[in-house]
Amino acid sequence: MGQEDLMNRAEDVADQFLRVTKQYLPHLARLCLISTFLEDGIRMWFQWNEQRDYIEATWSCGYFLATCFVLLNLIGQLGGCVLILSRNFVQYACFGLFGIIALQTVAYSILWDLKFLMRNLALGGGLLLLLAESRSEGKSMFAGVPSMGESSPKQYMQLGGRVLLVLMFMTLLHFDFNFFSILQNLVGTALIILVAIGFKTKLAALTLVLWLLVINVYFNAFWTIPAYKPMHDFLKYDFFQTTSVIGGLLLVVALGPGGVSMDEKKKEW
């Protein structure tokens, strides 16, 4: 069996999976996508004093501003999650969560940590895909008449979301000179390039979902660490951030790559 036959068979399996799960996949994708915001909002409630004291000590901003920061994170994240899951004011919720990402990037000095910055950008990519999904299809002047694809902001949101999502995988590459690491890097790099350019997108995104799922459960098993240890919170944060990126990839699987992609251009050839 040739390489092309294997690829075609794999695509058939992916298409069959999509047919079976098409009613549930977008809902699962949204739930995974907002999971890190949901977890962080709940953490703000249970670690209120610790979060407030950290911000107050780090920025010397005083008790009141530090309290406002924690309150904004709690209400903004939990409120945004509720709106997204209920499909009410989704675009406003996405913009609010974009603001939370930007605020936390500055407040927790993530801006100077390349690994965490790339993961925050990947999280933003997932939100961008969700924002693209929420855009109304019927905004053209004439109902039922499709708008020109080249001018659709939604398609460029999907492109931007795909490109940002793959940044998560850049943080998972290991530069060890052994066969397994080299193979993992080569396969992972090939898959993220396919997702970024939108070629064999659904198959590549679904493969990355499975890969990330295994890595997440194996390396970020926070439930195996006692809650009082700092590593528990670190792994928990990592676990839910990775789960959110999985949600973004599931949106790519469910909705496709959009108009700005090689898959879409192939239809014109």
C-alpha cells in the first residue's frame, strides 16, 4: 500500500469520525476551549487572598487595586465562560477573555517568559477561532447570497487562529539527540505546518488532538500530586491550558480550515 493510499484511508477514517460526532464536537470543543478560564476563575475564588497578596507585593499597587485585579479576573473569566457555553453575546465574551489574557500576561510577567507567552498566544488563537465561529453568516445585504470569500474577515480569523494554535507545539519540542525525540520533533513539526497552511487540515488537527491528549494526561497528571505541593498548581495550570488548545484544534476539525487554506484552494484547481 502506497503513501497516498495510506493518507486517503486515514482521511476516510477522520471523515467517518466527523460524521458520527458532528452534532457533539462543536460543543465539546467550546467546553475544552474555555476550561482554562473556568479553572482559573474558580482558583481566583479559592485563592483570593494569595492572588491579591501576590499582585500587591509584585506591583506595589495597594490593597484596593490588587483586590480589583482578582475580582476582574474572577468575574471576567467565569462570566465569559457562561456566555460562551450558553451562546449568548459570544463575541463580547471572547473580547473580554482576550483582555484577561493580555492583563495576566503583563501582571504575571509572562511577557518575558517565551514558553508561557507562546502558550498564551495559542490560547488566544483558540479564542480567535471561536470568534470566527460566532460570526453571523447572514450579514450580507441580500439574504441567501454568499459574500465574496476573499473579503471575509472570518476566514482571516480562522487563518490567524490556526497559526497561533500551533505555537503550543513549539513549546513541546525537545532538543535531545536521540531517535525518539528526533522522530517526535519531525512528526510534530510536519503536523503543525499542515495545520498552519491548511493542508489535510482536519486529519492533521485530529492527529494533534490525540497526540496532545496523551501528552497532557501523562505529563500533567496533577491529580497524582498532593494539593498542598506547588507542583500540583503548576501541573493543573498546564493541564487546563493544554486542554484549551485541544478545544481550539477540535474547532478546526469540526469547522474546517476556512477559505484561506490550501484545502480550500485545491477545490479551485
